[in-house]
Amino acid sequence: MKILFHYDAGEQLQTQVQALAAQGLDVVCCPEGPEQPFLEQLKDAEVLWHVLHAVDKDIIAQAPNLKLIQKIGVGVNTIDLDAARAQGVAVCNMPGTNSQAVAEMCLMLMLQTLRKTPVLDKACRSGQWYLDANSKEQLGEIHGKTVGLIGFGAIAQRLAPVLEAMGARVIYTARSDQNNDGRQAYTFCDLDTLLAQADIISLHIPLTDDTEQLIDSKAIAKMKTGAIIINTARGPLIDETALYQALTEGKINAAGLDVFATEPTPGNNPLLSLDNVIVAPHVGWLTRETWERSIGVAAENSLAIANNTPLRFQVI
């Protein structure tokens, strides 16, 4: 069975997937993007391991042998599900495989925004050992803060007890109260209450028609002055124009962003010019450990397609 792994895999990862040949899985690695050799390799592929580059209806149409699109990760908003369904292509994701990595990234961004890491790094590298008075008075801790988690899935559930152990008060909003299933109870509230109470707001929801630009100028107006916002979920959850304005006017103290409305985000994105914004190129999920877990699920589902057995985490 030919599997097209649409990712610029390094030597270690290539060695890992090539070892799957012993199980009858021929994994071909191809850098992300629409350029050749991707489309040529796609023609006879039976399985596509998809990371981030969008799989639209035109791509699916050029894969007549395709049986499975395996998302490496959780969000399937980059896959044309209607086109896959019409062509009889199954789609699976893998919830939980990157939860630890993303939870740690969220925590790191919270700490970096509180400690003004870009300001400290820039000052130290330029030979400025002593900070100006204003900068020295802006550094903060998680302890004593109210952290609001928008969404309470696997990532937020890993993050919440860590934040609590560090002395934060954790509140969350979700489609339903999650305190009835045996987990540690955290305060469940509606979105408006969370926005009004949280010192730090972290997004943990999928991108849908209902959640696109959930954090807009109206939502920002409801936040505490000086709040911090963290986004490791999906960029379009935030209105970037409204966020930039709030950051420059002081309504929002800082932001930690691993995702952007357009990816790759252009170099002239105004958010990139601000010292009170910590940025990363959508790599919150990216650890060696995530790959180990992910390749295991992807291989299992690829074998399931070959053997006509049930798939794990099937979306369609």
C-alpha cells in the first residue's frame, strides 16, 4: 500500500516511517505545498497523511486511488470533507496525540507573555543589562491570576491542573458543564463571564462557522484591561485587526500566538512588529513524542484500510 506523507520529514522521521515497510506500508515523504512532486506522487497513493497544507476538492479529484486521508492532528478544517465524502474517501484524525505538546506550548506562551520575553531578550542582546523602570514593573506571575479556558477538551484538561498547581484560578467555558464526569471541578461559566473575569484567556476550540472571529472587537471590549490572550488552536478564531488595535492601545497587555488567520503569515503582518506579542509558526504540536504517537495511529489506520477493518477516530 502506497502512503503519501505530505510533510518535509527530517532524517529521523524518515527512518521511522520507512521502518513501516516491514508491515507492508510504503511511505513516500513529500514536502508540503502544491508543487511537484506532490501531485505526481498523489496519482497512485491510497492513503494521504495530511499535516497542514489544505486538501481541497481539486487535490482529491487528482487522487483516483485514494481511500483514506489521515489527519496528523485533530482539526480537519483544512480538508474538504464534502469532496472526500463524494469520492468515497474516509477521513480520520487523531485526538490526543498532540495534547501534551500543545498544553506545554500554551503554558510556555503564558509565561513568556507575563515575563515579557521579547523585551528581555532584545535588551540583553543589545547590551542593556538594566531594564527601564516601566519594563521592570510589567513582569508578572501565573500565581494569583484567573485563567479562562475557552473550550475544555484534551488540551485544556491537561493544562488546567498544572495552572491550578501554580496558584492560578481556572475557569472555563464549553458547550456543556464538564464537572460531572469525575474530573477535578473547575468553575464553568458562559463566555461573557469568562471574558470579564480572566486575566489570561486561552483558546481551545475548533474553527467552525460559529467560532470564526469569536474574539472580535466586541469580545475584546468585554475583557479586563490588561488581559493576556493565548491562541494555539486556529488563527481565524481571532480578528487580528481588532487584536492589533487592542494591543497597541493597551486594552490587551500581551498575546501569545502559535497560529494566524493566514498561514504562513506574511512578514508584514502588523502583529509581528509588536514587542508584546510572542509568536511561533504553528508548531505547538511539534515534538518528537507527538510524532511517535501520531505515526502509530496513522500506521494503524493505514493497515485498517488495507485489511478492511474498523478505523480509529473516523470523521467521515
